[in-house]
Amino acid sequence: MHTLMNGFPPKETDQVTLANWRTPPFIRWAFHHVREIVPSADIANDPGSVWHLDEASIDLSHIRFPDVSGELLSLDEYRERSETDATIVLHKGRVVHEAYLNGMTSSSPHILMSVSKSVLGIVTGIAIAQGFLREDDKIETHVPEVVGTAFTGHTVRDLLDMQVGISFDEDYLAKTGPIVEYRKATNWNPLEPGDEASDLRTFFTSLMEKEENFDGRFHYVSPNSDLLGWVVERASGKRFADYLSEVLWKPLGAEYSAYITVDRLGGSRVAGGICATVRDLARLGLLLAAGGCRNGQQIVPKSWISDMMENGDPDAWDRGEFAEDFPGMAMHYRSKWYVLRDDNPIVFGLGIHGQNVFVDTQNDIVIAQFSSQPEPLNAKKELNTMSMVKAIIAELTA
């Protein structure tokens, strides 16, 4: 791992490329050097208005929590087994715990994968509050290019909650089929001999097949989110990266600019391409814990956060694809965020290869974590992460 991209030039076997950047061992370097592999657009911060995080370090080395097999793990053991790159814990706005591994630092941007969708969910809520969008707007009202596709007749709310009746298999390990063409369109996979150059917006118009008798279940399809990004662009009249910067990243007080990968025509990979530091991701969680308000400015409507927490559809979740990965847990999915519906609810964003941000709004606790796990999805590691989060919350609220 440590030899990757060393040398001038690196040995061919150590080079991280567009063809291998999401496969082990290359992900260990690639996930915090994404803009060196895929074209990107800057998401500017405001250096004059950084949200300062006070330090109040707490020793958490004594914590032990069970993994799925019942073995008790320390935080260090958990991080080693989960290929953690960076982690931070905030309690009442203060940094109580922080760790960086695999060459990461507090200033290193790392890919959020599908936690990018959760950022999109917040940005969409702001756009709705500003009057650019309505939840019941038909998608084709803003993007008439999708008329006649599987998206026709669906609404902004359907995109937000992954309740679109489109036939699309989100198989991250597939070697052929629509998901591979999708990745080529996003600039995440190289074109193969004979391929014509493609782009996201054209790809949407190719998705014609609908699921028969779709029942409104939670149906996780990443192109829904990229299409919602296009809707936001059309409604706001601004490029997604610029609108995100203006309405969230700058007022949030991000310490560093973020960036987002783009296709060959500049279309944003809103579903998974945002890259940011773990501290700035934690600031987003802190904003949610604060009811969307910072320094007296209401950045995210409080009603939008309450709706995320309270108004998801547990039945749609139970009939969806991910329920079996969280056995025995009352859950829902709302506005691109997952909610654990306990007496002490936790709202969280989840991305493949181990990207997470958890927010306990009642106790003002935020836990953000980046990883470079070899597998896109690993249900056991997800459950171990949930166990870790619950252990830290229990320790901080004891």
C-alpha cells in the first residue's frame, strides 16, 4: 500500500488509474486523491467565516463494544478491521476524539461516496425553501429531456426518498449492464475500445424500463440523485457546485473548499462524487444538531430537518432492499438520510466502502468517518459501525 504512486513516474504496478481507482489496494490512495484521477469542480468555502471547533479531548481507548460475532472490540481494533482513514467525534460542538490513518490529515479531502446524496438532500431542502422547487413538482417540469423515460410522472419527493419505479440494478460488482454504462457516463470508468463518449444527462434519457407493479417501496437507485442534482441546477439557474457553495458550504463555515467529480460536459456526480475533509463533514452534522442554524442564521429550514427525522415511511423501508442489512432496527429513509427510529433517534448518511456521518440531535453528538474498505458493501462492517456509534454515544451520555 505504501508504494502506491511513489516514484517519478511510479512503477506501472503501483499506478492508480481511472481503471483501478475503486479496487483494492488502489482505493487506499485514490479515495483521498480523487481530483488527481477524475475531473472535478470546486465547492468554495468562505475562509473568513470558518466555524471554529473547540477541542475537549476525551480518552475513549477503554471503550469496548461487540461486533456481529459477539467479540468485544476496542476503537483501534475496529478501525483496523474497518480500514478507517479518518474519524472525528463532536460533543456539544467540541472535538472530543479524532484520528487519522493511511496518510490522511485534518486537511485531506476524502470521497464521501453516497454521503454525497445526504448533502444533496439538504441542498434540495434549501432550494425548496427559497421557492425554486416544490416537493410535488414533476421531474419533467424542470427537466423535459426525461419525458418518455421511466422517470416520467415521478416527483421531486420521489427522487428524494428513492421511490421511483425504475428498473435498475445497483450491483456495484457488475462488469456489464446499465450500472457500468452509468459509471462511464459519470467519468468514473474509462471508455472501452469502440465506446462512444457519454455523459450523465444523455444517460438519464436511456433509462426507459419501469418496474412492473411498483408499490412505492424504498428502491435505491443512484441515478435518481444525479437527476435531482440536474433538477436543482435547472431550478436555481446555477451549476450545482456553485449553488452548494453559496447556500451551504460557505454559510456552514467549512474550513476548506470541497470538490465534486464531473462528467465530460461538467455534469456533477451528485450521487457520490463530493470530496471533503472529515471535519467539514462533521460540521454539517453539527448544523443538523443545531436545528439548521449557525450564528443566528437559519441555513437549513428547521422544518426540513424535523421532516427528515419524523416523516419517513417505515413500511416503504421494510419492503425495500436494505432492511435486511439492519435486522431488528426500526428505520426509514427520508430526503437522502437514514433514520434509526429509536427513543433516541439517530440520523445518518451512508456511503459505500465505509463512509458515514451520524447525528444524535438529542445529545448533540456527531460522529463522522471515512474508510477505504475493499468491498463496496459489507453488512457485517455496517453493523459493527452501528455498534461503535452506540458505544460512543453511551459513553458520552453516561
